[in-house]
Amino acid sequence: MMASILVVESDRNDLDGILTILNEVMPEHSARAAGSLSEMMTLLGQHPDLLITSDVLIDGTLELIMTALNELSPHTKTIITSRDTSAPAHAHGLCLGAVDFLHKPLHSNMIKRSVSHAIQLKRLEDRNRILLSELARQQGNLKPQIPPDSGGGDLFFDMKDAMERLVIAMAAAIEIRDPWTSGHQKRVADLAEAIGRLMTLPDQTCRTIYLSGLVHDLGKLKVPAEILSYPGRLGQDEMNIIKRHPDIAFQILNEIQLPWPLSDIALQHHERLDGSGYPKGLPQGNILLESKIVAVADVVEAMASHRPYRPALGISAALEEVTSKKSILFDPDVVQACVALFREKGWKW
């Protein structure tokens, strides 16, 4: 499906370079150009799917660019290009709402990867809005016609099934964004649900845990791809960008009226019992049990699997890590259930 792209760049050489790359590697999409903020504002009235803009224009700063975008075409996705390679510049662009931040000079693989992700994200969000609108319409029709304890269960479960499909679609978007950890969300979801069942939690709670595992890293949609795939130790500025992902996940999920507390679980999955976690530094008593379960599953899966910056450490090392930190960072009952799954029940992904 063709997407409409607006490229905004005051430097004529950069503008021509981006258009040439788009025409060569993504000819199925339609690209238009603007050389200034004023030209951009005129063309935004056509609501393009994607805006590729320099962080500095001859007549506008990045703040003015993003303000104009939010007012004139709020559903348009944005990729920022810049000669500033610093992490604070990255963070600033992402805080203003961009989905990616690319360093100049640009090359074809970089643009193709970033544009493909942004367009897929745009289509996912468009599909989600349509689905949510339909769910709201059905809920509106349901309320005056069907008492809470009467029939009408089929419609309720149809709506709930549609919401589950929405969650699964969002999980797929994370996979597209971070292919280097492909399958991580699903494996965390499977392990977290199994832990919950071994702890004899109710079926609905276990289903909630599974769905939260699928989207616990949803906030990484707004972490630059080069940070997610960096093959070495990240600096503090880059880590601060990574640490924003639980908050971003909360913001995305909180806008959807889901029948499960997925936003709160995602927000808290990096919290730790001793208050050393993020983003809030919550103490043990303020962390949801579901989040404690996802936290252990997340650490075990991450350590047991390959990452861009290290080889897989294996399940034994992962279990030793969470066991050594139980009652300090991780809930002891959750750790006990996780260890029992692997060592006593022979559980495998």
C-alpha cells in the first residue's frame, strides 16, 4: 500500500539526496518536498503518513516544526535528521514525538529501515483507531440494551477478543522495531504466564500476565534503532533513553480502554523490591504482583538469549542471577516458582 511522505529540508543537497534514495529503494511510496517551515505547513494540510524533517530549517526550529505538525496533522509520524550525533539531541527529538532520529550523512539502508518502521507504525495506529472506534460504538449500543447480568455475553467476548487481537498486533510492531531480540516478548509472556499458573493465580490473572508480557517493551517503539542494536556497553545518556520505555508503554496503553491493567504492569516491570528500579523507584509494597512476575520472566529470558552486545548466557546463569537477588530485587515467591518450572517441571520455551 502506497504511503505519502513529506520531506522537509533547507539544504538542497540533503533534500535531493533523501528524495533520490526514496525513489530508488522505496518507489512504491509517494514523496513530496518542502524547503522551509512555511512550505511544510501548507503541505501538512494533506495529512501525509510520514514527515522526514531536518532538525533545523531556515525559518524554524525543531520545536516549531513539531508544534506545527501536532496542530495540523497529529497522526503523521515523524523522522528527524540531524548532524548532531549526541545522545541529548536524540532524547530531545524523541521527547518531542519523533519515532526515529537519523544522523547525517544519510544512506539508503538507514532510510529504508526507518521509513519502513514508521509507515508500519502509522498503519498499526490507524488500524487501532478504527478498531477502538468500533469498540466504542459497540459499547455505546450495548449499555442501554443489555443489563450487566443478562445475556449479551457473546458481544462482550467478541469485543474482548478484538482487544486481544489489538494487543497482539502491538506486540508484532515491537518485533518489527527490534528484530535483534525477535521473540523476546512472546517468550517472556509464555514464561510469565507459566509462573502465574504454578503460583495458582486465577485464570484471568494469568491471561492478563500473558498479555502484559507481549507488550511490556512497547515503549521501545520510540527508542532509536541504533541504540537497541548497539553491540557494546551503552553510555549513561543512551541508558537514560532506554529507561524511558516503561513510561512510553504506559502512555500508549493508557490511551486504550483495555479490560486489563496492562499499562500499569508495563510501567512497573523494571521496578525492584529495594526501590532501585525505574522509572519511579517504587518500593516492594507498591509494585503489582503481575509486574513482579513479568520482571523475573524478562530477566531470565534476556539472560538466556543472545543480545547484540553479548552471547546467550544460558538458563542456568539466569536462574542463578534471580535466585541470588530474590528478596532484594525480585519477589521470592515468584523466583521460587520460576526456578521450580525449569528444574522440577522441566519447562521449556
